[in-house]
Amino acid sequence: MTVRVPRPAPRFRATPAPLEPAEAAAAPSASLPWTDWDDERLLDVRLCDLGLHVEGSGLETRLAELHRELDARGITFRPHVWLSNEWFCPDGVPGIAVPFYLAHPRLMRLEQAQMLEVEGGDPEWCLRILRHETGHALENGYRLRRRKGRRALFGSTRQPYPDFYAPRPYSKSFVIHLDDWYAQSHPDEDFAETFAVWLAPTSDWRERYQGWPALRKLEYVDGLMAQIGPQPPPVHNPRTPEALPTLRETLREHYDRKRAHYGVDHPAFYDRDLQRLFSDDPQLGDRPTAASFIKRVGPEARRRVRRWTGVYQYTIDQVLKDMRKRCQELKLRLRGDDEQTRVEFTVLLTVQTMNYLHSGRHRVPL
């Protein structure tokens, strides 16, 4: 049975990731008939029928950069890579599954439309994730989870993966690489995040983490890589679980499931704040409705809040829709100046997001 090393979407960018048509093209458009289809038609294509490959796509450029980084650190290990429906590293496999949409610009545009951002859609973002997943693959290849030093510093890999985790944003016992304080979710993720920080060419980890308990973990990885880096990995497992050609669900089914995973499952607690910002005074009947105002300013507010909080854009968008619906139910209208209200609403959305992050209701899905 394939056991995933799961992870939520990294949250680095507040703006849509730029696409790279020249690099990302997986094959000539003539050989892929769906490249010119509209979204509705494309959504009915099965993943196994996309006909995509890592070879010839922009992923080759990213992988070449990853290999240069490993070379610079004296590491001979190279994870094998295949396309699947998301990022993951299967337990016991020294390889990395990469989401299919990164192999073609048309699918990156579909991902943007469906999820409001493209995870790994620009070079630096993609490399951050590749470094993280390489940490998992390297642990598999060298059986690092068996080492006493690794278990003492990071914890036991046998600790069950939770469905959700509640991070401690100010903890200095963990590095910060992917957003949502992802190193705190599980000992295996702690190691992968620490490896990623150590591998990044410009991380300056000794200075950045000076005085942090997390520095001991980085120093352990530094010494461990000096020891095993020149050696070939003892584990050779070329399996490619859940490879794209084996996935029979349609793109529509894939995105329905993905959106449900990152949706909002907590009640709204913002009536009082909405009533302070907007008004239900009948004398303001000629003013724009609060719901129409939120619809107009929402996309920009969502991007700003994402940049400030790191919360997945799809989740923030669900909060916005919840607020808009509540404004309709309360019959609220714009009370003051449009620009000032825009600023205050963005602050309100940020506050509500941070309340969600720091309250008992905040659970990051895995």
C-alpha cells in the first residue's frame, strides 16, 4: 500500500504565478488536442488521457537546477520524478511525484481558474517544493529514519500523520520554509523542511537561525550530508505510485475533491464587525450593497491577505463568500467612503483570518 508523505499547498505568493509557455510545453500542441479547448470541455478529460510527460516540459529546467544544488553540496543522490495529481513522496520510494499541471501551460491556466493560484507555478516556488520533497526522498533512499540522532532531534516517523494540525507560529524549534509552519505538522515534515532550508543556496541558515533550537537540527543535517552525500543510496526502488497514466478520474472530479479539501468548515463569527463597517439603515437605500462591494474588492483583498497571512487563497475566498452571503442576509449597505471602506475591509478580512489561525478553530488540513 502506498503511504503518502502529504502536505498542503505551499503558500508563498499572493499574486497569480506567472506562466512560462516556452518552458512548460510538454509536447507540440498538435499532439495534444485539448490544448485549445475551453475549461468546461477540458474538465471532462481523464487525467490518464492527458498524454503528458516530464521530458520536454519546463520541469526539466527546474530539475536541472535542483541537481546543480545537490552537486554544490556534494550529494550524489538524485530522486526519480514522475507526474501525478499532486506533490508527494511515497513511503519507501526515493522519488517525487509532481502535479500534472506543471507540465503544460494550458493546465496551469486551468489550475489558476479552479484554485486561484498555481502551486509551484514559478521557478523559485517550484524549487522550494522540490527541495522539500527531495528531503523526503533522500530519507527513503538512505533509510535515515532509523538513525538515533535523527529520531532524537526530529521525533519518530511512526507518529501518526494527523488529518489536521494546529501550528505554533512563534516557535523557534522549527525552521520556516513552506508556509503554515509546515515543519510542525510531523517529524518527517520537520526533517524535510530542515533539509530544504539547508540545501537552498541563499538561505544563510547559520545566521538566520542563530539562537534558535532549530539550529541544532540544521547542524545535524549539515554533518549528516557530509557523511552520506558522496555515497550512493542503498535503497533502489523505481516505483512510481499513482502515476498519471493510471489515474482515471476526470479533471472535474479531481478539482471537486481538491476544493472540498481546502474549503472552509468553520462557522462565521463576523456579524458584529460587518455591522460596524456597513449599515442596515433604510436611509442608505441608494448606497451600494455591502455584498456588491465585497464582490468588487474581494479579489484584491484576498491576494493581500494571502500575502500577509500565508493562508491558501481558496480558503480565503470561501471566507469572502461567507461574508458576502451574510451581508445579503443582514441587508447591509456601504456606509462610508469607498476607498476608506476598502482599506478597513481588507483589515477586517486579515483580522478574521488571523483569528482563525490563532484560535482553537485553526486546523491546517493535510
